[in-house]
Amino acid sequence: MRTFFLQYITLCLLLCNGLAVVYPQDATVKKMLKQANAYFDAYAYDQAIPIYRDILLRDNLFEVKLKLAEAYRFINDYDKAEYWYRQIIAQLPADQPIHKLNFARVLQSNGNCEEAKKWFVEYGRSDALGTELAKGCDMVEQLNEQAYNYEVWLLPLNTKYAEFAPVLFNNGILFSSNRQDIMKGKPAKGKKNAASQYLDLYYSKRQPGNAYTPPQPLKGGVNSQFNDGPMSVCTFPDTTAVFTRNAFFNGKKQRSEAGALLLSLYTAKYLPDGKWSSVEKFKYNNVEDELDNTRTYSMTHPSISDDGQSLYFVSDMEGGFGGTDIYLCARLDSTWSRPVNLGPQVNTAGNELFPYIHTDGTLYFASNGHPGLGGLDIFYTNYGRKTWIEPVNMGAPFNSNRDDFGLTLSPDKQWGYFTSNRPGGFGSDDIYYFSALPKDGVAGQDVNESVAFQQPAITNTLLNEALGMNKIRFKPGDWNLTSDAGKELDKLVNYMNDWPEIRVEAGAHTDARGNDFANMEISIKRAEAVREYLMLKGISPARVMTKGYGEQELLNHCANGVQCPDELHQQNDRIEIKVIFIQGVAGLSVPQQQQTETPEIPAEQPAQPENQPVLVAPVAVSETEEPVLSPQGAVYSYKVFIGPYKNVDNDTYYTFAELNTAIDLQYTPEGMMIVLGPYASIAETEEFEKLAKERGAKKTRITVYSGAEPSTLTIKQLKKMGVK
């Protein structure tokens, strides 16, 4: 869980700056708020959230809405976080600008860079960090164009829990995880409570064909009852590890003044029998403060050079430049020099985390204080004449608009691993493998460029015309493939079977009619439908990448508000198949403007078995294809009615409110109804009706409005008239 230390720092900042606390009058609410805040302060956000939502049913507290926004941000549910920030952002007191920064970060992670930049600039009025981060919004296209000449794979050892911060060791990798026993659904052996809280260190050996042995907890004394990891290893003069563990004094876990758990560094030796022993505290774990049982800072995320002479780590000790900084200790015979801050070229007013020092002296690290794509980005730097040179953002595919961190490289920099919580993973922080590929596309040839300076070499050849594919059509607002579409995709299947080294991107585009958000969602689902069809035909999912463009790349002038005939709009509604990989050239899709929500795996269900393909539902294929009609007649609007309910409780209300749409409650003779909308198009309305059903709505109906009054017309009748 890369968020463990980052959440600790953010929590300290929130408590130090002060939330806008409005104390409730009701005794029950006070008790509930105390319980929810206790969960929040212990990082148990999943347990705090439902209590906060119940409180809002009794008392409309600003503090509770803000805590919900923060809790959802911490668990990486950025859509819900955005919803709750929008409820309070206009009411923020002037002395609490930090929440403007957090709102901007959430917007950037959701792909909304235009609005994110506005809030970064707004925060920049009180802190130069905001002005610096706003630059990242202007670099998105540039950083996504730097899709390096690498092949990227999601490791099969990942689970729905967190796997992160891999390091190379003994022909395999060491990594940190809060995984449960996959077969028994229980916390790892020795842990006191649920796996969502504590980390262990694991080892997995790499096998031929990019396979890995089942991860096993490290043997010996490095895994305790509480948090252990991440770890770094050097092999000279002997095999020594430096790793993170909860800070203890007299057998008790230490906390900051704000109440957050603190972290310390420990060392261990590797023995010939495969066990780790001789666990000792690092010299500078705030020793002076241990004498009076107080502790003011954490030390974590170690990276020791391969020769054992330099130790980089992360700390929030006094004298830094921001939340967390990177420090360096040098080996002095049998001891270590005092920690030295790497300075303002590397460290920012934000957080610098997960340093990694390569054998050639290049320092890689993650930061949310340098301009980037969003969340944590990976940067690199080298030590120049008496100072570190300006860090460089590695761009895609290493970075995305989510958190990317924990990079490690082979000695020749031709392959390695990094961690990301980007969409498409197993549900939390996941470990990815990457390998450098020949610049000229000839497999097996040596590549001399380093990771830091590898140039892009991605093909973007359109296959549609080359394969004689007719246009793939969809019904308006729909993403189900027709039988005719299947016939066209079969041409692609045959081609990919003939050329197994080819990888493609299925890109879906819509016209500009209808709601922008709905069009993006529809395009994403259309692209996924193409991918699933190819999978059903035997094409490996690893060979098909998808991207929904929505209405971002129109082929003509028919943008929002422009009157165009139907045939011009239809030119923009299309599926494009691009070659993105051929004989060693790989690419990665840029961040989506909107991401579909990944369903949560219930705790009582086991995760997908490791090293097994993920099964997908068959793609619905319509037998007939109806013509697309132009809108005509009167202007209509539409609302989605959910219910009836005897009573609408807090959980039910916010389940649908968090769809980020207009919502209302309406009393009817049948009972209380939840009403979504109004919407301007049938496609948008049906999309929100579908999303409502996915969130548990058992009964829904769409009502047509002409002006302010309900119409007697039905959706079916309007569709026959050509209304969309």
C-alpha cells in the first residue's frame, strides 16, 4: 500500500491545518462522529465511510462531507471523492486552501486536467506548489507522446490487494503486500487483524516465459505482527537488507503528535539457509527522542546502493522542503553519516517517495510535487557538479494519471518493474514488468540507450482500410456489437492469427451529439466490446489495448452546437484499429478522460486464481441492425425514476447521488421516488438508468418531459420518430 505513508503525512497536515469542525448538537451524532473519526485516523476508511454517510442523514455537517471526500481520495475512489469535494469546495474557509489542492489532484486523476489546472492555480495563490503543479496540465500531451520503446506486462502474481515496491533479488523479486491467504481468504500468518492494515515482505522467483512462482513470505525475523516493508537489498560485502517497520519504543508502537503511526528503518542479514536474521534498528531512527519516549518523524522507503556505501530513504523530519523528502546517508567504515537532505532540486513542497539508486548513479523516485500526469509520477535525476540536476518526468508508459512509483531496473536498464494503481489492474497497487525493445524493431538486437533516454518508436498504422473492413456501426447510445460488426472484426481476427507479433489498439469515437460524459462512457464500452469479441475468438487480451476517445477527435467540423446533417455526424462515429506493436515496438494508451468503475470483489469471495486468465462475459450481438435516424420534432427532456421506497435511507440516497448527476426526492402515491436528471438526450438518460441499475436499483422507469410537464409519449415511440 504505497498510500500508507502518504496518508500518514496527509492526515498530519489535515490535523495541523485544522478541519472546519462544526460540532453537532445531537448526542447520537456526536457518538457516531467520534467513532467515524477514530476509523478515519486509523486509516480504516472503508469502515468510516458508511458511518459518515449515516451522520448526514441526521445532520448536514460540512466536516463530514469533507471527511468523505478525503476518505474516498485515500482509497483511490476518485469519482466519489470528486462528488463530495464538489459539495463543499465553494464553502471552504479561506484559511484551508489545502483542500483546493486535493480537489485539483482528484480532478487530474479523473482525467479532467482543464478544471484541475484552474484549482491548481487557485491554490497557487497561497502556495507556489499549486503554480508548479498547474504546469503538469500543460504537459499531458507531451508526456503521453513519450511512450517509450518498452513492452509492459501486468504480473500474474498480483491480487486484489496491494503488491508494490519490487526489488531484484536472487533471480526473482522481493515486494511488499497486504495480501491475504489466497486459498483461505485470511490475513497472512502472524498478522493480528485484517490484511487491509498490515504489510508483509514476499519473494517470488522468475520462471521462463515471464512466469513467477507463488509468492512466499520471507523467512526469518523480517516479518512481524505489524507493517513490514518495503525493502532494499545490497550484495556487497555481504547480503544486507534495509526495510521499513512500525516504530516501537518499549514494545509499543509510536505515534506522532497528531496520533498517526510512525515508521522506522531496520537492517537484516541474509543467511545461506534462506532466512533473514540479525534484525537491528537503523542508527538515525530518531534515537535522541527515544530517550524520553517521544518521536516526531518517520523514516521509510529505503534504497541502498549495490556496493552498500549509500543509503537513500524518505522522511518527514524537521528541516525538509515539504511533506516528505529524500535523504542520503553515506557509509563511514562501520557506521553511517548523518542524514543529508537532497535539496530543493529533488525535494519539493509536495511528497517525494520511493527512491531507487541504480548502479550507474541515476536516482529514480516518485513525486507529486513536480509537474506530472497526476498522482505520483516517476522521475529521474543524476548528481552533477555539487548538486542534483533538474529531475525529468519519465512520461508514459511508466507514468499515468494515477499513482506510479517503486521503479527498479536491471543493471543494463533493459528491463525492470514498477508499481501503479492505474485502471486495468487487479484492483489496488499492482506490479508491472517492462522490457526495452529494439529501436529498429529487430528482435534480439542489443539496445544501448538507457531507460532515461529511450526514444519512442510506436507505429500508428490504421488497419481498417488495409484489411478491407467496412465501418463498424452501433445503434445510437448502444455498445452491443451487431452481427455485421462481428463479420468485420473476423477480418481482424484472421490477420492477427497470421501475424502473432502484432498488437492493436481498438479506439472508439463518437459524434458530438448528446452529453460529453455519456459519449466518453459509450466510447469506452464500445472499445471494450471489440476487445471482448476478439478474446472470444481466441486472441490474447494482452494483444488488444482499448481506448475510448468520446468526441475528442472529430473528423470534421461537427462539434457541440454546430448544425450538421446526419451523414456528417456519422463520419465521426467510428471504430479505428491501429497497430501499436510490431516486432518489438510497444505502446500504452493515454489516460482516459473518464474511467468506468471497477466492481469491488466481496471479501467473502476468493480473488482470481493466480496465473489464470480472467473470464469475461460474452459480447451481446444483435441479429438486426436498425437505421440511424435524425432527431426531429419537439425538444424533450428525460428523468430516471428509481423506486418506489417506503423510506430512502442515507446509504440508498448517496449510492445514486455519487453518480455525479442531478438528483431529487419526489413523493408519489406509490411511495418515495429517487429522481435523476433531467437529461437532454435518450442516450444519456438510458446510460444513467443503466448506471443506477448497476448500483442496485431494482425498479426504474424513464419519464419523458415536454417543457416542464410530463409527456404521454414513451421512449419507444420517440425512438421510432427518430428522436435520440
